[in-house]
Amino acid sequence: MAAEAGGLAPVEAIALVGALGIGAQWLAWRLNQPAIVLMLAVGLIVGPGLGLFIPERDLGALVGPAISVAVAVILFEGGLSLHLHGLADAAKGVRRLVIIGAPLGWLFSALALHFGAGLGWESSAVFGGIMVVTGPTVIAPLLRQAKLAKRPANLLQWEAIVNDPVGALAAVIAFGLVSVLQTDASPGAALGHFSLGLVVATLLGLGAGRGLVLAFRSGGVPEFLKVPVLFSVLIAVFAVSDVMLHESGLLAVTVMGLIIANSGLPSYEELRRFKEHATVLLVSGVFILLAAGIRLESLAALDWRAALFVALVIGVARPATVLLALAGTGLPWREKLLVALTGPRGVVLMAVAGLFGERLAALGIADAHLIGPLAFVLVAATVIVHGFALTPLARALGLSMGNAGGVLLIGGSPFATALGLAFARLEVPVMVSDPNMAHLRGARTAGLPIFYGDILSEAADNHVELIGYSEILAATDNDAYNTLVTSDLAPEFGRRHVWQTAPEKALSARHALPSTFGGRRLGSGLSAVDMNQRLATGWRIAATRLTAEFTLEHWRAMQPEGLPIAIVSPGGIVRFLGDGTLPKNIPETRLIALVPPKADGASEA
């Protein structure tokens, strides 16, 4: 099909959306800025700004279904990350935020819409229900950027994912009431239809989730078909549920994801990681589509009351909702305040608000045309405010794990203890983990933080703030375990941040593993056993400060046998050194190395 004059063909438009969305994500990563802010900006520039891409013109009827399916996949992935055991001490707070916070948020949002934006009670009731959502599409990247402590991060994540379908259903309830009042429909019939749709959505989610678990666990679906089957069932459940009750599909897919997440499937990690990758692509695309589809004339219809509405939501409605919901939970006031001042809205609010705005307008509600523009302004304002404010707010309240991160050492050997002490002296957060308590005796005696247990266990997931560590070194005397740990943690931390000591039999073709397994190899070329043996013969871990006067060349001349292990930048950022890599001569960089007993380096810190 040819593109309209001045427009793009559908294939060109889809390619542009993908390139712009992922390009904005990559640029945000490089600039260390909130990705959602850049995606909104890019969408506005290419859409209403330059007119290069107009979704309705270039994609036509595909826009609505594409956004609906994308939102369903995003919410399913959110449900797939909801581990009940991961709630731990945040469970009570999450229940309060959902059971008490959702109705309070609905009420306060409707009041802000009526008295702030000037909408009638019909539009305020429907849009207020949608505003219960806080957007997992926005919260997830913000949490990664801010590196929040585990409990407030859990509170924000669970609230966002669980309240997304709750908000959509609240809007359905309000819309049904408005429909009854505006037409001759029977209240009993409307209530019966809503109740039936709700029950069907829940049962569909439960049934599909349990059915997939049984099929996957029994071997009824081969490995190469698991992801395709999962996607097919997901879309079918969403479509069937939506036929029964509009927007109930969001509840069905969230329940389905929750069931699968807590089933203990052996292939769960592969499914989850694939879904995470798909979600990053879909979030990027949906934000570009929604921002590019905004009409300037719709925004021009807003006046100063839109700014008052946004201020009331951010400064009054959200804090009041959270503080009242969490009253009496025993949570520290800092955590309550952080959650209360963090409430970004995202894809679900924009998509669902636009849909219900059109339906209210069809019923003859005069101000329904303002719902879409107000939703966009709210999303843009909250994304910008919270995108730039969450990290400094978390630091000010002492709830951030910091920018530089720390080092997690796997294996409680003398080498790990000596290396951990070197990092600790440079004020780098460090933890030593080992499933054998006897191996941790040296680290515990030295005063280093330890974790007794398997770092891949659920206990570690519940008790170790992994988000506080940016570099991992597996240095046990078990090469297979080192490879297992680094392979498992690489997708979460990034392969360039996951390291292991050299395998003892690395040169043997019979024992060599493929390069796709494990982490990066430490540049010393020594195994953990070799490291420990050298320490036993008098070698030591030394930290040397490199300056303009004492450069790397000077250090090498004094330490010809020294083995560089890592560097610590002036800002406290750690970078392990791979084979053949040496640091640049940056003044005040600390070089950590394994040095022989008789070589007394100068300028050691």
C-alpha cells in the first residue's frame, strides 16, 4: 500500500518507530538520563513538531490494536516479575497501597480533576480511576537508574504493576455508571455485565497460567516452542477477556504472569529474560507512537487549569494517598516520603485515557475531549519531574545505593579477603559471599561484610542488595561454579561487569568451555588457587596511587612482576582489568595489583 502524500509507508513507519525508540534508550544510557524523557521528546519532535511521522496518517487503523497488544505484553511481563517471596517485609505496605491506596487515589485524583482542571464529575470519575496507575513502564527504568534500596523499590514496583489493571478496571466501573446515567440501560444489567467480565478475566488468567505451567513442566511443549506458545496464549487471553469486558484483558494477563512467576518453572529465567527484551522494545515503540500522535490543537485547548491540576496531583493527591495508606505500617518515614513523592504515570494511563475519552465523547459528555491532552500533560510532567528528582531525592533520604556501586566477591578465600580489604581501604563498598561458613572466617575476622549462602539462592535475593554492586568477581576454587554464577548474573549486571578468575585447566581442549559461557577473565591469568598460593608465599594485594609524577610506567618499572587486577577511579568507580588491558594515566587513579613480597611500591595508598 502506498503512503499518502507527505507520509510514510507502514513498513517505513514501523522501522522509524523502532529506530527512534531504541536510539533514545541508547542515548539515555550514554548520557545517564531518564530514557522515558528522551523518548517523549523524540516523539514530540518527529510528530507534532516536524510532522515527519503521524501515527494516524502513516499506520492508520493499526495504531490502536498495536498499542493495546503492546500494553498487554508489558503488563504480563510486569506480572511475570512479581515473586511473592520477594515481597518480604514490604508485603504489608504493598497490600495497603493496593487495597487502601487505590480507592484513595481514585477519590483524590477525581477531586483534582474536578476542582483543578475543571472537568465535570462524569469525566473526573472515569479519568480519576485511570490515574490510579503509576506505570511500570516508567518505574522500572527509574529504579534501575536511582539504585533504590530493596524495600522502597519493591513498594514502587509492586504498586505500579498491580495497580495498572486495578486502575483500568476502576475506569470501567466509572464508565459503566456514567453509561447507565446517560442512557436507559438498567443498573442491574450493567453491574451483572461488569461482574461477569471481571470473573471471566480472573479465571482466564488463572487457567491460562496454570495450563502453561503444567504443559511446560510435563514436557508437553518443546523448548524451542515455549516462547511462541507463551506469546500466542497471552494475546488470546487478552483478546477473549476484552470481548467480555473492555480493558479487563489487562487484569487477565497480569494474573497469568503472576501465576507463572510463582510456579517454580525450570525454564522461568529464559522466559523472563526474553520477555524483558521484548518489553524494552515495546515500551520504546509505544512511547514514540503516543507522543508522535499528540495533536498540537488538542494541547492548545488546555489553559492554566491544566498546570493547577498537575500540581495538585504531584503535590497533594499522590502524597496524601500514600501517607494515609501507609499510616500504621511501621515503615520508616523516609521510605514513606520517598514513595509518596514518586508517582510517574506511563503508557497504560495514556492509552486507556484516550480510549475512554473517545467513549465518553460518544455519550455526549462535553469535556471528554480534554481527557487525552490532560493525560499526556500529566505523563510528561510526572516523567520529567520524577525522572530527574528520584535519584537526588533517594540520596538525600539515604535510600540510594549510590552511583559508583560496589564489588561483590564470590568465594571466601584469602585472595578474596585481601582484595576486599584493598577495596574497603579505598572506601569502595564490598561484600564477600560463600556457601561455606568456614571459608568466610578470614573475611569476617577482617570486618568485611559477608553473605553466608549461595549467591544464586532465593535467600540471597531476599537479603542481599544486589543493586548496590556494579562489579562481580567469582573467585572460588570451583571453576564450574564460577562459570555458573557469572553466566547467571551476566544478563542482570551486564557482561562487561561480571568477571571470574582464570580456570585451572583453561589450556586443555578437553576442559575448555565455549566463550559464550561465564564472565570475563581477570587479566592476571591466574586461577583462584594460584592467587591463594602466591599470597601464602608472601605476595600481597597493594593499592598504588597513580599521579602525574608517578605514572603507570613508573609503577611497571618498580613492579616488573606485578599483576594488575583492577583500578579505582577518582570518583570511586571500580573496573577490573582483562587480559592485556592496562589503565590510562589518569591522575589520582588507584591501581590494585598482586605484587611480590620484596617489591615495595612507592606512593601506595
